[in-house]
Amino acid sequence: MEKKEERLELTRAEEEIMQILWNIKKGFVKNIVEKFPDPKPAYNTVSTIVRILENKGFVDHAAYGKTHEYFPLVQKDEYRKQNLNTLLNNYFGGSFRQLASFFIKHEKMDIRELEEVLRLMKKEQDKKS
């Protein structure tokens, strides 16, 4: 199967596996299965999802005979940024102001939390300057 250049959104199951791979850095399917809480998914299910992730361009592998050790090609921060941009564009018209307003209204964000967010944003902005 040919790998796709364009990265797609992950399903919930794919994202769970990516979270594990981001944490362990690399591993065999059995290592991934071991990191799931009980009841653990079937080995074959995890193996299938890992191959889907590989086809989507999120994961690659090193072959050791018939076994494969998988590792992420997409870094967690890269995926996080992509998802946030998608969320911002699809639900908030690309406006961070609308996103912040949503959290203030619906998540009961208080003024101290908002000030902390602003402080962190200023710190990141200063790093870029």
C-alpha cells in the first residue's frame, strides 16, 4: 500500500495509539498493547490500526526479520498544532478571540486563568522577538 502525503485526522482509536507511541518513542505492537489499561485491546486490532497509521504517514517502522518496531513520524506538537488550527478554522472562523470567548462562556474560565493564558502568550511572543 502506498503512503499518503496528506495527513488526515485521526480516529479516536488511532489517536490512543499515537499517544502511546509519543510516550514510549518506539515499540513493537506488544509494547503498545501493554500500555493500554484493562481490558486491553486485541493484538490484531492494535496491529491493524498501527498499519493504518503507517499508511496515513503518522508512523513508520524498522524491520527486524518478520517483526516491526514502530515509531512516530509526526511529533505530538505538530499534530496538536494541526488539530488546533482545524478546530479554530472549522468552528471559530479562524478567530482566537472567538475560541477564547467560547472557553470563558462555556468552561467557566475565571479572570485568574485568563490572566495566566495572557501571561503565557506574552512569554511565547517575547521568545519569538
